[in-house]
Amino acid sequence: MAVDREYVETLVIGGGQAGLAMGYQLSRRDLTYKIIDANLRVGDAWRNRWDSLRLFTPNRLNRLPGMPFPGYHWGFASKNEWADYLESYARKFGLEVETGIRVERLTREGDHFVATSGDRRFEADNVVVAMSSWQRPRLPDCASELDPGIVQFHVAEYKNPGQLQEGSVLVVGAGNSGAEVAIEVARTHEVLLSGPSTGAIPFRPESVVARVLMPFIGRIIFHRVLTLSTPIGRKVRSKMISTGEPLIRVKPKDLAAAGVERVARVTGVENGSPQLEDGRTVDVTNVVWCTGFVLKSPFTSAG
């Protein structure tokens, strides 16, 4: 099989916000580069998420270098609005982006790097991996033991409640994704939310209080106090890793008002049904796994 070889000074793997910002900076310095992305369209990593997803940060903070985000600066963009912004950003600055290229292997050969994708071979002096490693859905081993009649999928596949069959829904994972999905699904189904509480920030991100406090929290608390270089920062971040980040948009009282029942975490499957840590077995017809993603590179590397 013939191999299509291409040389570029700097290869950027990933065409999301990090990759596009890198391309912008490289182009300003007249350095040759190429951005490649596995998706068919710039922004698809966001478009492919659930329909009602919105960003947690206000529009005034959602910008890449050289181009502000359009719209009301205290508004919260939908995932499609953010995806369209990324696409228009690449178009405005004429960034060198090629989509539909999934890197399978990255190696070093002598004084340069080689990235391969099918019969394509990209050779570069520099490589920037501008993509998230948290891409592979994490499912517990017991998921395969659920009764075949139960509709189940990971939140990465969830779009809207129309995917669910009639009956109750168990949402596994009580972090931000699980809470938002539970609130949405509760409009049409009985919902059980499995997992310990991760707490919640004491204000709503769209409130006047948030407008005052968020800049302080972001610039001072997280960037200066709660860093890995301070004892309290290491302690807080370690706790967040083990227990989960606090809820941002959905509050515990919102879940209660929506009729969402909080239940213990899932520990296994008994006779085809999810079994909880307290020994209870729940009879549900749908399961949505909001159980995070695996930290693993989607391509192999060597050298």
C-alpha cells in the first residue's frame, strides 16, 4: 500500500480550542504548521454531546486570542454556539486545519516526529498534542451484566430523553453531568440519581453574586491559593479528584424539586438489576452511566 507522506514544521494534533489557539499563535509568527483533527468538522467534539448542554462560564470568558465570543457577555453559550464559534474562528484566521484525520501512532524517528493515520504519514520537527486524554467512556465491569431489556448507554452517547424507553431511569454518577441529565430526564421519567453528593457552589453562575465573585475565585483562589504548590491547594484538589467537583448549575434543592430520588452508589448487578451499596436492588428500565472517561491516549507512542 502506497504511503502518502507530508512534511510540516509543526504538527498540531487536535482542532479544539487549544489546537486552534496554537494555530493562531503560530500563524502570527509566520511559522508553518498544520492542525489535524479526528472529527469531520471543527467543533464536532462539542456538537456530539447532549443536546441541552451549556457552558458553565459566561460568554465574556469564552474567547480565544484575537476574537471575542459573540452575544451577551453574561450569557451562557450552548454547546452548538460554542462549536460554531470554534469553526468561525478557524475560518476567520484562515487556520490550516484538516479534519477527519485520526492519529493512530506517534513516534520519533531521528530528529523528527512521525504521526500516522491509515495510509497518511505526517513528518514534523515539532508536535503539539492539543487534545484531551479523557476521551474513552468509563463503564463499570458490571454494566455487561445488566438485563438485556434495560436500555443503557454512557453519557457520551446521550442526546436527549427521547432515547429512553418508558419506565424509570437510573442515572449513575452524581457529578455535574449526572445532575444535569437527571434534571432533564425527570421531566418525562421517574429518575434515581446514584452516587454520593459532591456538594455545590453556594451561588448560581448566572446570578449577580457570581458576577462579583467568579473573577475573584478564578484569579485569586484557584490561580494563587488552591494550586499544587500550596498545602491547602494540594489537599483541596486531592479531595476533588476522589469525591468529584462540586455542582455548578444544578443545586441539591433543584434535584429534590424535580422529584429526583437520591440513592446510594451502584456496586454491582443482582439478577440483571443494578445493586446499590446499601444492599438495595433497583428495578429500572433505563441506565445512563455518567461515570467519566478513561485517562488514556487514543494513539500509541514510541521513542
